Amino acid sequence: MRGWTGPLVVLAIVVVTATVTRIGRAMRPFVLATIPLIASILLVNTFLYPGAEDVLFRLGPLAATGTGLTEALQAGLRVVAFALSVAVFSLTTPTDDLLADLERRGVGRRGVFVVGSAIRTIPRMAERAGEIVEAQRARGLDTEGSWLRRIRGILPLAGPMILGAVTDVEERTVALEARAFSAPARRTVIRPIPDSPPERAVRWIAGLGAVTLVVLGIAGVLRLP
Amino acid sequence: MTNTAADRPLEGGLLTLAGVRYQYAGASDWALDGVDLSVEAGRVLAVVGPNDAGKSTLALVASGLAPLAVGGRLEGSVLLGGHETRGLAAHEAAQRCGILFQNPSTQLSGTAHTVWEEVAFGPRNVGLGLAEIVERVEGSLAALRIEHLAPRDPARLSGGQAQLVALASVLALRPRCLALDEPTSQLDPEGTRLVGEAIRRLAGDLGSAILVTEHKTALLERVADTAIALRDGTVVARGTVREVLDDPELVGLGVDPPPAVRLRRALAAAGVPADVRGRALAALTTLDAPGGAEARG
């Protein structure tokens, strides 16, 4: 058994943070995204938990067990806690601020650029995919028929997408050199992120708390899931 | 073909190529073969030629990016403000000679949320102080008269605006030379006009030495002082821009002469008297000038 405390504590923190920052409504898509996973966890664990004999009810050849259901609920709770923590992080932390701060803390400009560029490239890639689909459709490719037809249509879409992306990378690499990207100087930070003493204190406490829990777990004082 | 002394290839320009041969890595042929040219401060050198003549390669070599960033084999000498590019790092060459590519979307960093931040990308890379960055960004935007674009998202600009932002981003590194590789190839007439005006301003106001490769000869006729024609990586004509663009053999290279030259030839071939030809050409020049369309309307 995994226990309830860990995920419930995380969920409590998530709920408080979401309430204070008023992001509850924006978190709905994250919750919805977990539904397929939660459903599969519930079904598999409830009906197929190995060794469980406390049968609650039967459904044909399958038996739902109390142990399996408890296990499923705990695992599902962990998934929700994890998904919502990610939601709180992404909804309360602008990517630009995160990247700017990482850069200020000395993370290499290449790493920061790759992350930032990837994030900004996603909408552009989506736009390009749309353009290619339109172009292929204009040439008679069926992009809306049966699943089989759609799958067949992926190749003409993926080819130009991948080739285009590779060409882009080559050009962009040279273009970056043209803008002194490889200069050895430390990159100037133009937008320092405000960081108050209470915020710093909370970060330290959270970090130390996490390390403490892991150490206590390894030492056998706390039971690790 | 035309070959006059007007270009004086090797006389102490800000950008000088002497006996340059360049071969891409893995290639067996020379993409450039024996190119000599020189561009002085405040002057614009036009480079014309068919596709695959070596125009883009020339821009890369002139900027130092080939071979510093692209690789390959360079023979001869490329001097940026008197410094051999061979001894420079890519980021040092970028501060001596900026290069503008055909497609602004690949030139922009893709990481900035505003045009201001995009233009600041280069100066930040070289670790300049904040005050210097602010001054350079605002100076570059002002030089191209696009200060109003500063708060805009670079991903949501028109082609012409994006190309001007890309140019401003290059200028922010304060290079004395510029290599512009078909800067208007993806632009509509308005975007082309904006870039053309910017090129003249950069040469006139900032004294930049500019090498510009283009297929739009009407634009080159307006912005360039001298010109060379390339074929298979070799300079086959050089002279003032009028001389080179007027060269009847240019058509054989697949280069369309500017409208004024085509009109003059057509009128002459039709036997139109010289005074009428003169008036027609004057009218065409008026139409081609900035604001000409409005004057016509």
C-alpha cells in the first residue's frame, strides 16, 4: 500500500496555491487530461490487482477487490497531485521569467536558448503543419477521410515538416553565429526577476524539506511509497 | 562584358576581398573563384547574377561566416576594416560585418517576445552593459525608422517589417560593413521599398559599406553605387551600377535589366525618336521614385 499522506499534502498545497493565485478555472484542462490515465489505473488495479482476495463485486470473469480499489485510488491521487503541481507551476511561472532567471543564475545560454526556442517554435511548427496540410489537400490528398486514409496522409505531411525543420536548424545556426551567439562573454540580463526575501525563504524551506523527507525515507524513519 | 575602373577592386575599402576562392566542405568545385572587390564606407556594391552564381556564398564569405561558421576552404584574403577574417572568431566577425539573409524568420532568434528584445539579442550576447544595450537597440530601430515596432511580437510582423527588424538586429552589433543576401526576395513592393530606403540611409547616414545581392535590378539601380556580375563564382562584369545593369550581355546571365533599361531598348528598337524616349524614361523615373505612385494618382 502506498499511503494517502504524501499526495494529500501535495494536493492541499496545490489547492491553497491555486486559490490564492486564482488559477482554479485555468487548471481544469490539466485535471481533464488526467482522466484517461486515472480511468485505466482504476480499472486495472480494481479488477486485476495481483493476490487481492477481498472481493467487492464480480463483473463476469473479473472480480473487483477492496485492496485493488484502495491501491487504485491512492495511485490515482498521486497522478492528480503530480498533474496539478505541474499545472500550478506552469500557470504561475511565465516561461520568460523562468528562462531569464535560469540565465541570471548562470545556466548556459545554449541550454536556455534551446528551451526558449523550442517553446516559441511550437506555434510556428503548428502553423507550418497547417500550411502543409492545406497544400497537400489542394493537391488532392485526403486529410479528413477514414483513419486509414489519415494515417496514409501523415507521410506527405511529415516529410516536408521534418525536412523544413532540418533546413531551418541549419540556417538558424548560421544566423545565430551572425548575432555573436558564440561570444564568450556572460550574457547580459535585461530583465531581472523580482525576488523578495519571503519568496527566497519559501524556496529554501521547500528545498530543504524535500531533501529531509528523502533522507528520512532512506534512513527508514519515514516509509517510502 | 562591362569592366571599368569605377569599382577599383582593391583600393582600401572597409570590405575587401582579394583573390578569394571558396569551396564548401565536401564539394569538389569552387563556389567562388578569384573574386576581387572592395566596398568603401558609405558605398553600396550590388551583386547580380543567375541562381547558383555564388551570390549567397559571396555574402557569407564577405561576412566572415564562411568559413568561420559554415566551414569549407577559403583561399585569398577577406579584410573587414583591415582585419583578416581568418584570424577572427565568428562572434568577432559578426561585430565587423553583419549579414542579412533572405528569410527573416530564420534570422530572428525566435526566443524574444518583443521586437525590442529581439534587437537586443546580439548586444546581450557580447555582454554589453544595460545602458549601452538600450542605446544600441533604440539607435538601430531609429536608423530604420521602426521605433513603433518595438513592443510588437516579432512572430506577428509582415514580411517587410520582419526583414527590417532582422536588419535592426544586425545593426545593433554596430558592424561597419553589411552583407545583404537578397534582402527583398520574400517581400512585396512596399516591403522592398522600405528595405531599399533603409539601405540608402545606412550607407548615407551611418557610412556603412554595403554589399547587396539581389535579383530586383530596379531596386539595385536606386540604391547601389557600383556593381559586379557573377557567373559560376567568377566576376564577369564590374563598373558603376548603371554601366553593369545597362550591359546588354546581362540578359545572357539570366539577369533582368531594370525597367528603365528595358523601356529604352524597346523604344529604340521601335524607332521612337530620342526626345520622346527621353521623356518616357523621365516619366518612368518619376514613377519609380519614393512617393511616385502617389504623384501619379
